Amino acid sequence: MTDTPHESYPRRDRDWHPPALSLPYKSSRLRSPNSRPLHFLTTLSEETGPVFGHDVLNPLDHDLIQNFAKPGEAAIGPRIIVHGKVQDEFARPVAGALIEIWQANAAGRYRHKREGYIAPLDPNFGGCGRVITDDRGAYEFQTVQPGPYPWPNGPNDWRPAHIHFSLFGSSFAQRLITQMYFEGDPLIWRCPIVGAIPSGEAVERLIAPLDMERTIPMDARAYRFDITLRGREQTLFENRSEGL
Amino acid sequence: MAQLKESPSQTAGPYVHIGCTPGHAGLGGSDLGASMKTGPVQGQEIAVCGTITDGADDPLTDALVEIWQADANGVYPGTTGADPNFTGWGRKPTDEVTGEFRFDTVKPGLVPYPDGRLQAPHVTVWIVARGINLGLHTRLYFADEQEANGTDPILSSIADESRRATLLALPDGPDRYRFDIRLQGADETVFFDM
Ligand SMILES: [Fe+3]
């Protein structure tokens, strides 16, 4: 048998991502598989995925300051723009990627049934939004800067201010959930969830710098957050079955 | 060789439903992936239910599960010849009390493998939740597809044969399957790195 040329996704670098088990992050203890995940080369099942058109978006999905606010009102907090580009590991822009975001309000409180923090809810802030990247992989949304919040882990753990990001590229292999942090936040380097990431170099990738160029005078500061998803490349697919 | 590193993953946390199923979280609107059918579909319509249990055998009541699969003819939605009324993609929160998830879908057909063989009917499953640092990929196969399962390139290459059973959804009444996922323990589900 001969080898078949095939476009597959190079294997994920699992030493770059946080490991399943990270003892200081308590929730990972009972939720981390003990066995190593088994490797196989991607097939059609991982190389395809749902496609999202702009019809899934509501007109205010990119504006968290307004999308839950009563008419004439707005979410309270520091107004910010978050923008960036989504590219793959081969520096190709990922167009049409669906980005879903969720976050605490400016006081650090989520609008969620199980949220227990005493900080106030903002009646005009829901905390979720969606955008789709354009032809060049660019995206942008506006929101209020979320506050840091305490969480039950160690005796006194505080999450750095962050925005959760869910990303859909063009295939299930690219599926990713991550968090964006803000340049200069001293809590980043004290957080057990951030600390699960093995290297400082990888952590830096999740820290969005202040972007004065995109700041709107007398209106909003801007932060830039670029995201890299897995990419496909031509490989030779060996026509034999390998033990996993 | 890749030139850039993938953005590192972080847990979806306990409030993933705010962002991914805002309707379910009480924020209004309809949720993406809530329905996998947009009209009459081809093939056998089935329900797949299950739970995800942790190392203490407690069901995860704050998880998000996504599935992706071919249509009844083994064609992935978005490609030529696919069933126009089937999206192939489902997304569900686990029940906040019981931890149960449920997908109303169709039984997928055989799907091509890169070397020309066929893969047994299967569903790609992806799980995120608080405590999960990198989304978990697994596959659901059907216990009543013994012949196809026996020659499936992925399933049959799992060296530890006893673990293959963790990927089998069991018939549970007419047109109903049960797929329980275990994150730890003796019968820990096989997860994939692909
Ligand atoms: Fe959070």
C-alpha cells in the first residue's frame, strides 16, 4: 500500500497547554482523566465542523454595553473595545470564526444563578456577546472592563479581570475555549487557573495589551487580543493501522 | 512545521452557559445548537442521553457538551449531498440537578477514513466545564453496530481492548441510546488527542 497525501492538523502541543490535572486548581482534581488521551491523525470527523453565518448574530451581539440595557441606559463600568485577529498556526487568517464571549460585570459579578459574590448586579449588563471574524480574521466588540472576583479554591483566591472566549474555526479540531487577561493586572501571576499554564511565554499570549491607537478619545480604551487556532497542513497518511 | 503556537486553553469555568447557552442561562434568546434538525430529516431519528461523572462518581451539573456528526448517509453537513435539514451540530448544557444531557439527532452513516476505508457510525463529542483545562474530545460509537465497529480504524486500534467499551452508546429503548462518560476511575472513558 502507498501513503495517501492528506491535509491533517498537526498534533496539539500538550506541554504548551495546561495539563488536565493541576493540583493548585482544586476543581481539576476530580475532573481530570488519569489516562493520557490517545492520539490518532485527524479524519473528516475532526476536519469539518458547523459553519455559522451572520444570521446567527443579533444586531447588538457585539455591544455588551447595550445588549442587555434598557432603552436609554447602559452598562456601568470602564468602557473598552476589545479587538484582534484570529489566525491559524501557519499565520493564515481564520475568516468566519464564531467568537462567543462571557464575563463578569464591572464589579466582578456574573449574572448567574450559582454566582455567590456579594458585589452588585448591574441591571443593564448581561455579560455575553458574539462576533464573527471578517475576511481578514479580524473581530471587535465593546464592553465594560470586568472586575476581578474572589472564588472558592484556596483560602483567598481572586481571579484576575478576564473575558472568557469560545472559538469555532472551520473544524472541530480547532475548537478552543480560553480567557483574555488585561495588561498590568497583578492578579494574573497569582491565579491558580492561569498558573496551570506551564510557561510564562504561553501565559503572555493571553494578556491583551492596551492599544492606544484604537482608543476612542473621550469614549473608550482599547485592548488588543490576537488568537491562534490550530492549522492544517499536507501530510502523508500511512496506510496501516497503528496501535493507539 | 507550524510557525505559531496555538493560544493556550483555559477552563470554561462554572459560568460557560452565560456565553454558550445564554437562553438556558436565563439571558434570553435562542441557543445555538439547541436543535439539530431544521425540517424532516433522512434516516433513523434517535435520542442520545447520558451523564458525565467525576472521580467521586458525582455527575457534572455545570458542563457543556457539543457533538458533531455526519448525516444518515455518512455525509457531513456543509458538504455536497448532505441532508439539508440536518445541522450535524448539537450543543447542550448538562442538567443543573441530574447532570443529564440529551441530544435529539439521527443515527449517522459510515464515514470515509483518509486511507479509503470506512469508519463505523460515530459522533464526535467535546466536553468543557469548570475543572477541565483543555476541552475533552471523545467519540460515541453504537453498541448495535458490531460489524462496523469491528473494522473501525480508530476503535479497533485502541490497544487496551477493555477500554473500547467506554465508547459504546448502549440501546436504551426504541430509538434511544445511553452514553455515560466517566472522567476518572476504572472505567474511565477513552479521550482523544487528535
Ligand atoms: Fe470567569
